[in-house]
Amino acid sequence: MLHPNPKGAAVQKIDPLTDFSEITATAAISSARHGWRAKCLQRLVRIDLPVPRTVALPAATVRAIAAGQPVDCAAILRHFGPDPLISVRPSPENPDWGGPATILNIGFNAARHDRLAQTHGQAAADALYLRFVQGYALHVARLDPDMFEGLEPSAEALRRALQAYATEMEEPFPEDPARQLSDVLRSMARAWEGTTARLLRQAKGAPEAAGLGLVVQEMAQGIGAGLSGSGVIQFVDPASGVPQVTGRYLGQSQGRDALRQPEAIYLTRDPRGASLQDLAPEIYADLLRFGATCRKNLREEMQVEFTIEDGHMSVLDAVKVVRSARAGLRIAVALAEDGVISRNDAVLRVEPRALSELLHPQVDPRGARDVFAKGIGASPGAATGKIVFTSAAAQASASRGEPCILVRRETAPEDIRGMHSAAGVLTERGGMTSHAAVIGRGLGLPCIVGASDLRLDAREKTLIAADGRCLREGDLITVDGTTGEALVGAATMLPPALDDSFRKLLSWADAVRDIGIRANADTPADAQTARNFEAQGIGLCRTEHMFFDEDRLVVMREMIFADTAQDRAAALARLLPMQRADFVQLFDIMQGLPVCIRLFDPPLHEFLPHSREGLRELAEALDKPLSDVTRRAEALAEFNPMLGMRGVRLGIVLPEIYAMQAQAIFEATVEIAHRGSAPVVPEIMIPLVSAKREVELVKSNIDAVAASVRAKSGVTFDFRLGVMVETPRAALRAGEIAQHAAFLSFGTNDLTQMTYGLSRDDAGRFMNTYVQQGVFAEDPFHSLDVDGVGELLLIGAERGRATRADLTLSICGEHGGNPESIDFCRRAGFDYVSCSPYRVPQARLAAAHLALTDPIG
Ligand code: PEP
Ligand code: MG
């Protein structure tokens, strides 16, 4: 009934109840049934690697074991021949889903101990037995680890361990190998069902019903006469992905001991000490060969666990090298360049979310660092922002466009929206697998956890550092999620490093995606980032952000307070060259790529001071009585400013503002033409439109300005005028609006606000409750409401295109970078999505994934 040679042997059922199979080259092993490890071992068998005999238990069997069904362990053991020594390893469907610890040396007992003492010496026999008893006590009997801590291998330690086991369990240590195996299988099966294991794997995307396969393998002992030992080898650097042999070997050892013990030696010849290459050059050469074969046939960079017994090598296991995001990308590109996988496979191997880790700035190590707390760097990259203590405050801060750092004792699932809104996270408690750490890494959000020397008082809204310094809500701090240090103030940052592999992978992604990706960029710095990330243009430039600089704010306020049209014109004339310079810079950076400039949008009172002190200063600056200034500011105040005098309404009531902006845009276009740079066809976008007539009025204003600039400069230039669809009415009336618009861009932030009648600034207060109670499946400001807002998008797109077949369609709200919105837009036939510059690479890759996995038509 045994197979002397596993390779090519037929599948054999050991127990009709449980159906487990020996892993042979032809056995029906699948990762869905038996897990990835079983499948991987089968691949190793197929490429002729010396894998010891192994049996795979499918997930269904393991589930039955967890439910208490007895398993015929004697039958499994018989499969390995008389008196075997075996190991059991977890084999979930996806290696990222974790699993219980491997148990080695099952089958060890007093009789084997005596025999081994004869053949391998007392010390080796004691050490192995002790190790098994300890592992068994901890992982199978689940006894307190303290009872076995600090036991150095010796006959006395072994005696004490056996005694401790017997006392605690009220029975002697089990001698019967079948009983041992049965206990091991049951404890591993049950560990998988535990709440912590379930939560951890679900955080990694495992489905509710994810099962666990197990593999039972004949041990290669790694101890004894001749060259004996074990080691782990990998062929790339896990941090950078650069080809390089790393790992360790330790004589007279088992499993992954070599990675834990300081006396382990190098694999490759090394000036720092002994190496396996020196000790056993043929074995080292075999390992290199195995590595290359694995890479080619398993189409992956693997870490190989090997054991040498009296000069003979066995390969026990191979796992995907655990790698940083940077290494993952580099490895995928290298595999494609070597023809091991296709470019499309390489694209699909890199999770879009993983890119964000590569895109974050890092704290410049040469800059000053005012450290006020130290914790665990749980999610790399650095971010600066104002301290907030609640998720609601983080959401409010994000809606004001102010980066913030969410500081919590620890985070919980209801903080997820706050984390989405924050630039970084700092928690007083928690470790690498705490909620904040797991979610932070998932979101690519710089995160420090376990900064336990901080004292946080959420009620007082203060943070006391170990040195006594007190920080308050609103204070600026920097979290360095790479080093785990929290710094006071805004640290000097280094831009993210985008290497060749990054660019190559994204160029492959670009080759397959079926929707354009632009960036929302308001400043030259944003535009430069957009260029670096190879956005196909600017989809939204919010021009009002250009007026918040101190010197411009003064002129802006003069314009707002002008008593006469003449005074207003004078203030605008001073703003004109500043705006022109802004646009010249943007056009210059974008080198002929489309730039979509949105005309002035916010209510004017946003530019006025709100405090009495500020009003007094303004009165002085404008040389007007304080009462005048106050009265004017009050007159501009609105009950509902987001539904008031803003967007195109300002453009109609005060047409001089849009005229100035149009003039600046056209003069910048002319300047670029004079320079002989790539010609620019500016796109001008009108915000908050709800009626066709609004567009007509603004269009005639802008056409007149264009005609005048053309006449004055003698340069002919084109431009495109479009409409931002942010009100439900604009979507419904898109058919007639498109008569005057070359493009429609859906501003889904305002459109969501207006469709729900839900304030984007205040919704954070009750959004958690709404989502928890299932009123909304998700926060619609974060994840596009495809049913409601989405329907308006479809209506607008269809009606607009019915009027004008070549109408350009896009989305530019915060939803633009989400993979679900990208999918929605490409299905609706949109031309592009526009998102914040840092999300551009992620959006490019996500769009490629969609095109590859879910092609349209
Ligand atoms: C929008 O409303 O979706 C938009 C992009 O504009 P803003 O966020 O500036 O209102
Ligand atoms: Mg808007």
C-alpha cells in the first residue's frame, strides 16, 4: 500500500471517511481543496526536487476534524512506513491568510529517544525530545509558555518538561504516535476556527468560509553523523527585490532554526564568517539550481527550506518570499523581463493599493528631528498634519482640505472613515497587527502604533509627551511610519523614489487600460507630482486655491470690498498678472498635455477673516472704518453658503472675475505659443451649473475675452469650454447644456451632497451610525453611490452624448481614484477619471487590472 517512489504514483485514499492523498506528480491536488502549500509541494515534486513523502489533508477533512470527527491517524502513519517521524504544516488556500504553527517531530517518544541516543548520542536525543515536548505543550496542549521557558537542552530539562506536562495535564506525555498526530491535527484545525485567526485572515481578504488544508510530511532530521543540518535560502533581497542570495544554515538543526540562532552560518561565501558554500560547495550549487528551477517553473521568487541529513539534501517546503511592496514590484517586473511571466501577469501581480507605500514621501534623514514620541513604525512613509482626536474631526478636516493626523489610544472598526480621511495615524497602544497597523498598511497610510510613553487625554484634547511637552488639537505634527517616530511640526520631506521597475510596470499597465487618468492639481507642485506620476493631464485645477497666498489674499479682499465696478476692475487688474504667471507655470509643467481649469467656485466670504481681530486688521489694510468692513462681511454671510452665491452664480453676478481669469488663461496660452513650447489648448470649466442659460452667458463673456486677446496678440489659439456637473439638474438637463459644452466633468463631491441633500462638511457626525445600521452601505462621499449618484452620471452622459457624440466625459470628485468608480466610468464610456496626484499610479494600475480581468464587450 506504500509508494516507494512518490513521483508518478497514483492517488491513494487512506481513509474513506476523510479522503486524504499523497502528494505525487499526478495526484489530484488543488489549492482550492488542499491549500497553496500542498499545491506548491506538488509542483516541487513535479520539478524533481527531493521532497520527502507528504500527504495532503483537504480543507473539508480539517473542518470535520475541528467539528470533532475522529480521524484514522494510524492509517496516515502507516502511509509513511514503520515508526515514522513526521511534521504537520498549515496549508490555507492563500499563504497570506496565516495558519497555525508547524509542528515537527510527531512520533517522538521515550522508545525513539532511547534509540536515537544510541545512534546520534544522548545530547542530540535529549534536545530533539525536549523540543517536541515543548512545542506540543505550547501549541497542542496550549499550556502556559512560562512553564517551559529558559530550559536549555539537557537530560534534566527534558525530565522537568515531561514532569511539568504530566502535572498540568494530569496524564503522562502521550507516547502513542497516532494519539500525538490526532491531537496535533485537532488543535491545528481548531486554531483555524478561532476568532483572532478569523479576524486576521479576513483583514487580508479571506472569505468567511475560508478553509485550512494540512500537509503531513516525513521528517528529514537534520541531526546526526556526516553533514547534517537545516537552512533557509532565498534568491532576492526581500526589502528591495534585488537578486541576491540570503538566508542561513545551521548544522545539527531542524526547521527554520537557522533563522533564529546566532551561530547559523552564511550560505554564500562571506568575509564575515563561515559559509555553506565553503562547507559543501556541491550542496550550495544544488541549492542555486533549485532556486532557478523554482523561479522558472513556479513563476515566483521562492524561499526554500532545506534539510541535510548525512550529506543528503531534502527540500521540505518553499514559500513565496515575504517581501516589501517595493520588492514585490521589482520581482514582478524582473520575472516578466526574463520571460517567466507575461507583462500582463506582472501587472496583475501588483496590488494597486501596494503602490501607495512607494509613493509616500519619507522624512529627510538630514533634516532636524524634534521627536516627541516613539512607537512602532507600522505602515511606512511619512505625513504631516494637524492633530485630531476623533474620526469625526478627521473627516471634517479632510472636507476642509486640511491634512490631519488621527491620534487615538487605539483604533477600532468604526474609525475606518476617520482613517480614510487622515494623512497619518498615531496610536498610544497596539502592535504590528493591531487594527490601526493592519488598516494603515492596507490604506498605505503612514502609521505609528504603540507609542506608549504618550499620555493622551481625548476629553481635554491634549497629548502629553514623556518629556512633559503638551500638544493640542490643531498642532502640526509629522508621523514617520518608517522609523516609528512622531515629530513636532512639519519635518523636511524627501520625495518618493520611483525607480525603473515602477515606471516599467505602469507603462505596461497603460498599454492595456481602457480609460484615461488625469490628476486634480491646483498648484505647480501638484502639477509636477502629476507629471512625475505620468497623469495624462490635469482634470481639475481649482483656481481659488491660487488666491490664498498672503499677498494675493489682500488684493482679493480689496476686490471683494470694492465699492464700484472701477475699484473692482483695479483689484482684478492686479490679480491678472499673478494668475497669468500661475497658468504659464502649469502649462509649462504639463508640456502640452490637457489642463482643465475650473473658474472661481467658492462663496466670496470664504476669503474674509472670521475673527474680530482679523476684521480689524483688514479694516486697517483697506483703510476703511471697522464698521464698514464688518457690515460688508455680514452682508456676504449666507445661511447656506454651499447653496448660495458661488460657482457660476458669481460668474454671472460679477462677470469681471471670470473675465479676468479667462484673460489670464488666454494670455498664458499666447505666452507659451511665443516661446515655441508644445502648443496648449486650454480647457475652461464652469462650476456649479444648473441651467443652460448660465452656460450661454459665461460663454459669451469668455468668447469676447478670447477674441480680444487674439486681436491684441495676433496669435490664434483654440480653447475648449466645458461644464462641471455638480447639481442634479445639470445632469438631467445635460442634453441642452451640451449644446454649449465640449466636455462634461462630473464633480461627484457636490453632486453627492446635492443628490442626498447631505452636507459634505457635516455628514461625518452621523455617518458612522448610518453605515453601522446599514442605511448606507458605505459613506457615499468616499465610495461612489452607483445606484443614485451613479444613475445621474449615466443620465447626464447619455443625454449629453445624444446632443454631441464627441462630448468628452469625465469624473473629478474625490471618488475619481477609487477602483469601483473607475470601473463604473469605463463601463459608462467615460474618457477619463481625475484624482489627486498621489492616487494617479494606483488608478493607472487599477484601471489596467479591470481591463485585464473584466474586459468590456
Ligand atoms: C466636486 O464637487 O466634486 C469637486 C470636484 O469640486 P470641489 O470639491 O472643489 O467642490
Ligand atoms: Mg464642487
